[in-house]
Amino acid sequence: MFVRLNLIAILTAIFCAGSVTAAEPIDLGSRRELFADEAFIERLTGKAELRLHHPTPREVAMTFEKPWEGNASGYATVIQDGDLYRMYYRGHRYIIDPPPLRQAQPEVVCYAESRDGIHWEKPNLGLYDWPATSDNNGTKDNNIIWRDGYETHNFAPFRDLNPACLPDQRFKAVGGTTASQGLWTFKSADGIHWSRLSTAPVVTTGAFDSHNTAFWDANQQRYVMYVRYFSEGEFKGLRSIGMSFSKDFVKWSEPVPIQYADSPPQQMYTNQIAPYYRAPHFLLGFPTRFVTRPLSAHAKQLEPVTTRARFAASVSGSGAYTGAEITDGLFMVSRDGISFRRWDEAFLRPGPEPEGRWIYGDNYQSYGLFETSTDAQGHPREISLHFNEGSWRDELHRLRRYTIRLDGFVSFHAPLSGGELITKTAKFSGKHLTLNYATSAAGSLRVEVQDPTGNPVPGFSLADCDELFGDAIDQRVSWNENPDVSSLAGRLVRLRFVLSDGDVYSMQFTD
């Protein structure tokens, strides 16, 4: 069941729990602060800006070649569980030739695991039979962990980090469609053997035909769910994202649409929202943007040409698609869970045309960020994430791993001519100020500590700061060769960053 709550009450509760007034100093404590939104920034001057960065493509992580998988497999979730990486995904296949578009087989939930987040194995779990087909005799030698329900379309697990979580519910999941009257909940002690948790759908308002996600938000002490949603009012019918929350994972609020300040209406398909594990007061989202176009002569020439022609023929007359739809990946960030700073430029573009990702269904980001090591000795670990490619093509449908720098989604950036960032008034705890930053050989970075009125704190002025240049994840700032700022801990201060030809991704006061 679900609880209908007044929209104003919901929004009031959210904003009171997750934000501060403009006049109220920010208590940083020793948490990491990203330069991914404007909440901590008083002003940018010179040519300083916040700049979106993009992931780097790596190897193919997994192909969907098993008989129970195929060209419509996807909606993958990756959970970093101690030393084990767990992946959950839908196994499915569509027939697009000959028309019309139709399912080739039932949907199933599949499981894979890895010890390094790079090399993946599909274990034979022996839990479910895969039914015999013309090219498969049926076997329990498969990696299927759930079947025979509408939730197989979009089963989305997470590891419950609520300290009060029961041992047999260490893993939870949501899944369902409009055919199941909404989203149901599930539980597992080991992440492999699953059972139903709810006896009825817990959220019933939404479209649900996408990857709906849930997690424990430690910052606001509640469970949060983001669902596939259609907007109302001026933009009625726009593919959107709705947010619901619960204190007990049983009773859920009525979903309300999330908001994007100063961002034009765009079609959002998946959402992939979760707390950022290195700074959990930030909720990072990686929605899939859906762009529909007429099937022009130019669109017909974009790779994959043959697949597009077959797909267009398979949906001809449906009124839902033209065959020229394209999907790419976006990035957005929030501190309260409902008001998001969305970057309207793509986080992941479809890429070079010969690689054939200019078609609906490609460039969907999997749910979950996870750390991996690099091949280069001494280099810091990096964040890995997956995007799919080869949709509708049995022989090419797969997941590719991408990587990005730790905290490296958005930076405070300045060109060689320079720029400055001044933070809002804050207090901190800790002994050192560490920065995640990078400059060119000619670039530089210095930091001044100011009092709330903007005057330099003696001994911590810009002139006292030792110039930084280089590329590091945890670089201590020093003044007159002394990095100790403990004398300022607990006091109200502001930080002034003066940057040239470089990027600052995050900062943290630490012991």
C-alpha cells in the first residue's frame, strides 16, 4: 500500500531537511565538498566557470550472448559489496525483423560478479530452468536469479545501508510495471536468493516502464525511490522522474516530480540517482535523455543504418516511434532530493558515427558507480561506470566500461588568464585542507582563508599560500610551508580560490 501526502507538506519536509537558508553558515565538518553545483559558491569571477567532464571509454565489460539474454538486455545495476562486485541485469530479446516489433522470449533477471570490477563472470547458479527453445534444450546451468513476473522488466536491487536493516533484508529491490499495478519490493540476505517483501505494490502512480531506483539516504534518514513518471501541467506527457520516500520501506509517499531550475524541458527516461559514496550528501543522477526526430534522409544515414531501417519498419504505424529516436546520457546533482542542477549538455554523447550508437536504446548508463584500479603503477583509483551499446543487434549488444576521475564529474575551471571562486561562509573541523585538482605546466592554484567579511586571515592570505601546480587527488594546501589549519577549526571562514589553467574537483578538511 502507499500513503498519499499533501504535495506542499512533502516539499516543505524535503527542503527543511536538506537545505539551509542563505544567511546560515554551512557546517562542513570534515565532509568532502564537490564543486558540482552552486550551493557552496558565493561567486565566480574572471573567466571561472563550473565545467562538466566526460567519462573515458574502456573495454567491453560484458556481452549478452546467452540464449536467455539478447538484444534487449539491460537496466544493469552494479553494487560494490566489499571485495565483491555484483551486477544485476535484465535478460531479454526482441524480434525486429520481420515486423512487427515483438518479444522473442520472457524477461528474466540475471546475475554476474567480479573481483576487480573489470573482468566479469556469469556463474551457473542452478536456481531456475531456462525453457527449451528451437536452439536450446533447457537447463539450470544459467545465471538467472528471478523469473515469471512483471518485475523482471526492471528489477533494481540495492544494498541497504540502514543500520537498522534486518539480516535477511541486507539486499532490497524494487520492480514492476503498470501491468503489475505499480512497484513491488523484494528482499535477499545474500544478493542471490530473492523473495517478495511487499504483498502489494507500494507505489502505484507512475509509468514504471524504465529503471526505477531506490536506496537508503543516510543524510535524511529515510528510503528514497525515483520512478518513471509523466509530467503534468504545462509539459503534460513529458517523460519525467518522480520521487517518493519512506521511513520504513513499507509505506511510501505519493511520487512528486523532481525539479530542474533554469533547465529547459527534456525527455528523461532512466534516472540512476543515488548518494555519491565519497560525499553522500550529494545525490548524483545520470538520466538517459530521449530525443525524437523525424526519419529524415540524414537520419537514415546515421549508423547503424541497417538496424535503424529494420527497427523503423518494425514500429511503422505504431504512432510511438519513427525509427529516428536517439538516446544519450546526462548528469545532474541535488542536495535535497527534489531540486536538481541538471547539465543540459550531454555527459555521454553517442560518439563517432561508425561506432553505431546513434539509435534509441544505446548509451543507457547502468545504475551504480564503483571504484577500480588502473593499469598504471602509482596512479590513483578511478570511478567506473557502464553504458550499453548495440541495442537491437544480437551479435553486438553489450556493456562497455567507462572511467572518470574520483570526484571528476564537474570542476571549478579557469583558463590561463585566470579566475576566482569565493565560497559561502562556513565552519569546519580538521587539521588540513586537501584538494582534488589538476593544472597545466603553466597553471597554478592558491587558496586564501578569509573571515566572514572577506578580509584575509593573518597567516592564511593569498600571499602566504604556497603555489600549487600538478595533478593530485588529495593535495594538502600550505601557507608559508605549514599545512596546519587546526587553529581555524570551528571559526566562521570563507575560502578564496585563485586558479589559472586548471580544475578543482573537490575539497575536504581532514585530520
